[in-house]
Amino acid sequence: MSVSGAQLGVAMKWWGEGVGRSASAQLSRVARMRRALLLLAAAACTAAALLYWRQQSDDAARRPLHALYTGVEPQWSWVCRNLRCERLLASETSTLQSLATCNMLCDSTQLWPQPTGPVSLATAVQPVRAAGFTLQVLASPSRDVSDHLAEAFELMKEDMRQLERTAEPERRAADYGAPRDVLVRVAVNGSADPRMRLDTDESYKLTLRPARNSLVADITAHSFCGARHGFETLSQIVWMDPYAGSLLILEAATVVDAPRFSYRGLLLDTARNFFPTAEILRTIDAMAACKMNTFHWHVSDSQSFPLRLDSAPQLAQHGAYGPGAVYSPDDVRAIVRHARLRGVRVLLEVDAPAHVGRAWAWGPQAGLGALAHCVELEPWAAYCGEPPCGQLNPRNPHVYNLLERIYAEIIQLTEVDDLFHLGGDEVSERCWAQHFNDTDPMELWLEFTRRAMQALERANGGRTPELVLLWSSRLTRSPYLERLDAAHVGVQVWGSSRWPESRAVLDAGFRSVLSHVDAWYLDCGFGSWRDSSDGHCGPYRSWQQMYEHRPWTEEAGSLSSGAGQAWRVEGGAACQWTEQLAPGGLDARVWPRAAALAERLWADRAEGAGADVYLRLDTQRARLLARGVRAAPLWPRWCSHNPHACL
Amino acid sequence: MGSDQLDAVNGTSGLNPKKWRFFLELYVIMTMEYSSVLLITIRASMAGLCRWALLAIAAVQLVACSENVVEEVVAHTYEPSWRYKCIADEGCERTTHPSSELASNASSLVFNSLDVCRTVCGRFGGLWPRPITAAIGMQTVKIHPNYLRFDLQNVPADALSLMVEMTKLVGPNLLAECDGVVTDMVETPVVVYLNVKSADITLTWSTDEEYMLDVQTKEDQISVHITATTIYGARHALETFAQLVASDRPDFSDQHSCSLLLVSGAKIRDRPTYPYRGLLLDTSRHFIPMEDVLRTIDGMAANKMNVFHWHVTDTHSFPLESTRVPQFTRYGAYSAKEIYSAEEVRKLITYAQVRGVRVVIEIDSPAHAGNGWQWGPEYNLGDLAVCVNQWPWRHLCVQPPCGQLNPANQAVYRVLGDLYKDIVDAVPAPALLHMGGDEVYIECWNTTEEITEYMKQQNYDSSTTEGFIKLWAEFHSKALKAWDEAVEAAGTPKQPVMLWSSELTQAARIAQNLDKERYVIEVWEPVSSPLLHQLIKLGYKTVSIPKDVWYLDRGFWGTTKYNNWRKMYAHTLPRDENFLGGEVAMWTEYIDEQGLDTRIWPRAAAVAERLWSDPTASVYSAEPRMQRQRGRLIKRGLAADAISPAWCSQHDSKCF
């Protein structure tokens, strides 16, 4: 090696010098150099070959005792001991078992969210293929439901195919035998409407059992949404075994399940920063994987208005960040359809009367007068919570005409007509007081809300949607709360769970959706992006905090004190405001934290974020990754490999 | 890369044979004139394939050119489209109405593209980190990367090949501004004259990174003069040059057409304040795939950071392949796929060097070593590490899994020595190693009989902390000896190694334990700690990484607090000849490749400017440039986090 190395060194040196001097060389010299180069290349090849050979023999001499890890052989095997999976060197065990398979078979169910009814799962497995799943609809109340079932079933199969694609062909064939076919029989007895509605019964029952050479799964439900939750649960007892290179399924299962809360939401703000449609679709995929059912789309705010509406195209023209940051009606329809097949409704919120901006500044030019006041007024801190400012003009009748058209188009696009969100938070009294010094701004606000509700009623064909949500605000506090239409108005409570006014809304008997800032705000903990304060919300909310927040357990106390009626908590929603979030960071910010909330709202078990929850959520995170959702890890990778050692 | 692009060009564009000939001739001419190109030619060519190699090189310059005529997009009635006005001392402000309603009496201070506005607006335009001095003109000139040439006549021969690699990064970075496709073909030649004085290509903290950059436009020819002592200075100049280019495509545009605008006149003189500007990445808590590591290096290069501190191992896993000791990965990697092969490591080091970044591998010891070290007994070497994966862990380590090297076992130093030899083989001379040295848990050693026995033999009192300190210091001196032997075997001079601050490095203790000529201390104590200043006073070379400000993982666990870019930026460091600089740390307990970019960027960029420019101006005056840098990182494929609503980036100075 030293001899050939030296030769090479000499050659290199000569070559370098030659090149150095040939700055003004002639073509003939190039030819000569080419010959030299040939020689050089030959020498280099010889040297390389020699080196390579020596390297080989050296390596062989140093090769350690274990040949086990060469190539693609897995290194670790997991064994279920004392109801926990232990990682062992593959050489120390007789059977090779992957972590995924060990987790599925050892102790805990790996279902997320945890079902609320009885669950029994086999500990024996069968290999399956995505292509081996077939659907048979035994009963369906409508053609629409049947079509939805067929499509949702295909989505489940596509997820399985996605898993199959991660298998590496060179893996050893499984010891699990030939793959079984799975016949999935579905019976829906109930709603003929496949949409997720306030009264949708989402319960389902899943049974899976072996039958001759195949498996038969029976799913019964009272709605399409219930049945698709059944598909979701079925897909969670199917997993990819990386060592076998095959999908496996538990060979028998019974799951009886229904959600504890009917509203399980996730809010995404697409106004502070714009998120392309693909990001929204993927977010809905993740929601579906966690059986969340409401995508609360906070589409507009004072910063931008990215929604192009046929009824008022001026809003996006004056309000969008640019032509590439616009959702067309077709985009919205695509999102709505994507969501519908996954048991998710799209709740599209155009916030009003505050949280509006430049999008509404075209009124005077169009001869409609001022649609909004205080738009981008400075100093912003005097007129709004964050820059830029803006508030609708409550005295301009054109505002309500526009709202009516907007609301009608939203209802038509989302096909949600029993639930609506008016926004309605953080009105600056000072802004309105500047323009209307004859009236109490709170009265203006009440008046605005009343007229917006009328616009909504007209937009919805003369019927007020069953539940019209408003953000909690000064308006939802006494003495104004009492003046709201309790029959239809519900309150999305975003204040801290410790604030008395947050409780007062519940005590007053209003239907409510909880989004407590101290537990379920996903945007908290990233410091202040504007100069004024150190951020409107405190530290980062961990998934454990999100999971363990159960404000409704305090209801008993309030009842005994005779404060009011029983709380009417419809459910909750995690809120992802996006002042400091843009595409690229969305998934890891939201997931798996929103999944933690999903289980809280679905199962609401008394237990906190204990060992079982860690394990199951870790598995759920792996499922999300497999579906292309870039969820953040819960803990170091070693802890996933040695789950009980980190708890 | 070359051949791919050749295919792409052949496959898609209507580049006619005449054009090909042009390039061919051009390169032949260049071959005549510049020894540099000849060098590449010879390198790439085998025997008579010279011509093809020439074509391939031509193709490198010809990235993704398309001559397809883009259909004129008819302005939609309700297309939102904004323009931006450069306002002195404030930045770029969006016009109040969509431009379709504006009369086209645009002054030279109004731009369709926010990026172009930022590039020319303000004293330092869109440059990040801020240079020492800059004069940037308001005029721009349209360019195309295909017509970018590098004159390498004044680059010393020994530095030439690396310099050529560095120049190859400019084209792709420019193209990235147009998302890969520059639709507007202009033939204005841009010739970059590189003048490098030194042939030295070693990258250390005494490397001169200063450069001068001069852009001039004369009669349809753009000359860019770069003068630097080393190629690393020249590389930084190329980065700055790339930052003088912006796309004319409006913000949030949906239009396909895109052309590049270069500032037509600029004069910049620049050098870093601190020689050590680092980023630490932990690849043990989570394995970070190599492509993500490489992308992180791209981000560092864009910010002129120059040290990639690779915390490659820890108790959790050992993903670094050692050809001499393959047991490390076999017992320590998460899986066969989650290993950095020796080949990949070599490629990473070269990749980084081309981007002006030095890779400093850290083999943390004696603590933070566990998985990967369990095989001793099986090979009759005894326990190389103790307390490995022991449970309960509370008293034995800072977090599960536990593990500490066994200083009583002399085989440990032999094994370390072999590992060190692999590292010396991999990194460019002079080899620099980070030996770790933090968070030793005495209780772990104290509960191991073999170790307490050994201490008895050595006369170390195992009933006092000082006894263990002696043992700990002994470990480091033996490990250093093993390192020195590895370095000597490679025939390069002895170098200092890096070590974390710890109980061992306390001001009262350090002098008797660690030689200041041999150790550089990386101080991670919080800002409130006096240690950094004490060590500087004692004459130790130091690097600062204050955990309460510059740790990127903070704010997601325990009671730690997140620091946004403004806070990271606001932290300042001492100036002293013994003080080398600082770095940010990405520990990966709660992050893996899924969220890596957003966690690191753009916050690391904020620290990069602190370390490069150490500006006295407020963080607010940096915000417009930071917005631009964030956008630039995104264009180059790094998912940098948002620092504000997009509205604020369209309205500089309106969000304070």
C-alpha cells in the first residue's frame, strides 16, 4: 500500500505542476496531456484496485463475530415479557419480532382514540394484503350512503396499500403463512344523509372473526360517519410488520364504540399565513385518523382574505396576499368532499365584525360607502389586539347584504346548514366609538349580531341553523349574554378555563364548544412576534396538558352551588392560529397534540397521560407518519424502542 | 449531476445545435485560456471522451433552461396583486390598493416583487448576515444563470478544485429564487473574477474569511470582482453575490414567468466578528437522515456559519459507523437503516467543506455513552460502559437511558483509540474532535464495584467528589492521549480538542485538570453564570452556547422557555482573543426530521448574524432582512418557520 501510494503521490504532483504551467497551452499539448492522462488513469486504477483488495482483506481480518447485522437484517427483536415489550439483540432471541407486532400483541390495545364500549382483541395474527379486502354493503338507507361507503372503503384500502409500499421486497418472507382475504360487511341502519351533522349518531360496532380461509369483518352503524369510524378502527388493527414485509391483522376483534362528545374539532387559521389546499387536505386526513369530525376553517382575518367567493370576489381581490394565495370555490368544494368522505364537516368561519381588514376597503369606490372602519389604523394597539386593525361598519346596510351573500355561498359550498360560525370576537369598542359617538359600542355590537343572524337566516332559506357559534367575548358576558338568542346561539369558549366568564357561559346554559386558551391553543409558547407584549398566551401546551384537560368535571361543583343549569358542552376544538406558523411547519406543530385532544373528546377516560396512553399515542404517531403527516415525536427514539424504560 | 441535467436539457428544451456549438466553443476557448477549466476537463474525462465531458460541464451551467414561450397571463378582473414601495429607514411597504387600479406612474422606488424591493431597499438590502460595509445600488439588471462565468485565473492551483466546486453552488442558488425555472432568457454575460491569495485550503478558526465584492455593470457586461485571502472568504463572497439577486415574481404569485434581477452596482467589504459560528445537531436521540443533515448544512452556508458540531452519539444510540469497530453501530444503531456509513460521513465532510463548513464530530464521553458500548464482555474486553440502560435511572444519569464509560477498564482507551483513528481518517487535517465531557454522574461510577476498586488502587478517595474528579480527569487525559496517537499516526500535528463545561471545568478546578493549550471549553451554562468570563480570564479558549438562550429545543419540555429569533438575536457575546465564538444547539429528544427545519430555522440564522456581524442596531431594523432570509431559506428547500403573519412581511415596520 505504501509503495503504490507514493507512486500515486508523485504522479499527482507532476500532474499538478503540468497543469499549472499550461495556462497558455496549445492544442497539441492537450493531446500530449491526454496520453499522459491515459497512463495516469491506468496507474490510478491499479492503485485503486490494490487499495481496494487490501481494504477487503483488512476488513475480513477485523470482521467481528456477528455476521448477523450484515445486509438488511434487523438488529433488534422485541419480546413481550411481563406485559411489556423488551428490546433484545436479535442474536439473543430465537424468534424475530418487530416492535410494531410486539406492541400490537402485548398487553395494551393500540387503538386511538380508545373505544368507549367493550373491546376484545385476539392475540393471534394473520397476514393480509390490501388487495384482499372486499366490501359488501348489507344494508344502506340510501344510494348516497352506499356510494360514500364504497369510497371510504377504498380510502382505507389505499392507506393499507401505502403501508405495503413501505415494505422492502428483500425482506425474508414471513413465517405467518399465506395472506388471508378479508370480507368487510357493512350494515347502516339509520340516517340516509352521509353528512356529519349535529344529530349524527357516530356509534358503530365492529366484529372480526376467522372464517375458513378468510376473515370476516362486520360493521354495523347508524350513519355513514359511524361506519367509516368502523373502517378506521379496522385499519388500526392492521399494521405493517417490517421484518415480515407483510401486513398483519389481529385475527379476531370486537369493538363497540361511540364518542363521548359530538363536536371534536380542529381550527386552522389560513389568514395570518396562507396554507395551500394540499396542507388542508392532509390535515383532514390526520383528523380522520383520530376520528375528529369538525374542521373549523378560520379562513379570513384582518391580515388577509384568501377565499374567493363568487358572491363577493372583491374580498379576495383586496384581501388576499397575492393571486397564488387564494382558495377558489373549486378548492373549497374539493376540501369539503375530501372531508365528507372522512366523516369530517367543514365549518367555514368568516370572522365578523372585528378581525376584518383591507378586504373590506373597496366599499367607497363601489359606491357602497364604508364597509369597514379603522382599517390598518395606527397606532394599532389602540384599536385592535394585533396589527392590522379593522372592523365592519355596523350601520351600513350593504354590510348585511354582503354578509347574507357570503353566508349563502358558504352554506352552499360546505353543505353544512345546521351549524354556523359567525366569529364575533375581540371587537374594539374604541374603534366604533370614534365613528358612532351617539351609541354605546356594545349596543352596536348586539345590533350587529342580531342583524348578522337575520342575514344568516335569509341565507339559509329562512331557517336559522340549529347552532350558531360565536366566540366568547364581552358580548357573551352578563349583561349582554342574556340578550342573545339562547335557542340558536352557542359559544365557543376560548378564554382560560380559570376565568369566571368562561364558566358563566356554561352556567347560563348556552351550548358550548370549548377551546380554552390555557389548554387547547396550539399556537402558544412561541414568544411574541409583535412588540407590545410577550405573547398573548403563555408556555407551549404539551400533548399531556391537552390530554389531561377535562373542564367539564367541574360541572358538579357548579350545580351543587345552584349556579344554573346543566352544562351543555358539545365538545371542544384545538386551535391553531398561525401568526407564527406557515406551511412546512404545520404537521409537527399540530400533531400528535391534536390527536391527544381527539381521544379526550372521543373517550374522555378519567385516566391521565399514563403509560398506556404514551404507548398508544406513539403507535398513532407512527400511523400518521405512514399517512404522510409529519407528526412530531413524543420522546427520544430509544424510548419508542424501550417504551417502559422511559415512563 | 451534470449528466442528469444534460438529459433534462436534451429532453425538454428547444436548444438548437447552434447553441450547443456555442457552448462547446466557449468551453474550448476557456480551456485554452484558463488552466482551471482544463483541470476539470481532465478530471472528468476518460481518454478520448474530452468532448463529452465538455458538454457535461456546459450543461452544469445550463440548468433547466427553457425557451418555451410563456403564454401571456390575462389579468383577471379580481386578481389581487400588490406592489411594494421602498421607504427609507422603514423598508418595503405594500401599496394600499391592488395595482390593477393604480395608474402606472410607478417611480423607481416601487416594485412588483417584494424580494426585489428588499434587495435594493435599505443600506444592507436583503443581505444576511449583514456585512461590515455595503454600498448597494437601487438599479437592477436582468441576468440568467446560464450566462454566469467564473474566471479562476487568480486562484492558486492547489485551491482550484475546491474553488470550482464552490462556484458550482451559485447557479442552483440563483435558480432557486425562481423555484428552479428562469423563464426569461437574457444573454447578458456575468463574469465573476475570483482573486484568491492563499493556496491553503484548511479550514480552522484562524482561517481568514474576509472578502471584498464589487459588482459593476458596463455596456451590457456585468463584472463581479471578488477578492479574498482564502477560498473560504471567496465562498462567502459568492453567497453574498447570490443574495444580491432576486426574482421579479410578485409575492404569493401564481404566474409562471420568472426572471432574475441582480443589483447592477454594489461594493461590499466583509469579514466575520467571531471565527467560530456553529450549529450543533444531535443525531442520537433521534436518527436524522443524511439528506436532512445535508440540507441543514445548506442552511448554514446560506448564513455563513462555519462549524457543524455533530453530536453524533449519546447513550441513546450510536449511528456512526466505525470501520475499525463495527460493533458500535451493530449494538448501538436503531436499525440497520439508521446508520451513517463511513462513506456517507466522508461525503458529508466534503459537502460541508465546499460550503465553508467544518464538521466537528463529537464522541461524547465518559458520560452520555451507552448503547453501542455493551459488547465488551462478549469480546472478552470487560465492561466498556457501565449503568447502560439501567432502570430506575434517576440517580444514574440525566435522562434514560443511562450509561457511562468505564474508566477502570483500560480496554476502553484502546477502543476509543480505534474510533478516533477512523475520525482522523475521515476529517480534513488538522483534525478537530469534540470529546464531550459533560454531565458525569458520580453515582453511576460509585455504584460500580470495578470502578471503586480501581479508585482504591489509584489512591482516589471514592468517598469524596474530588476523588471522582480525579478519576474523571484521568479519563480525559487518557482519551486525549489516544487521540494524540491517532493524530500522530496520520502524520498531522497535535491539535486542541473541544470539551463541554462541567464540574471539571469550574474555575477553581480546571487548571489542575485540563491543560489550556490542549482544550477548548464549550460553555453551556446559562447567561447568568460567570464561568465563561472566568475561563476567558484564565486563558482558556472558549466557545459559548448559553443553554437558556441558544438551545433550540427549549420551550417544549419541563419549565424551559422558548426563545424566538429576536431573543436569540439580542444576546451578545464577549470579545476577547481567547473567545472563539458561539453556536446554537439542536438537541433532538422531541424533534426528528419531521419538524427539524422549522425548529432550527430561521432562529439559527439570527444567531449567525450575531456571530458574523455582531451588529449594534436593534433587532427591529434587522427584521426586513430576516424576512428576506427566511424566504430565501424556503426557496432553497428549508422549511423555515414563520416569524410573523405574512401581512407583516408585506408591511415592514407596521407590526411593532
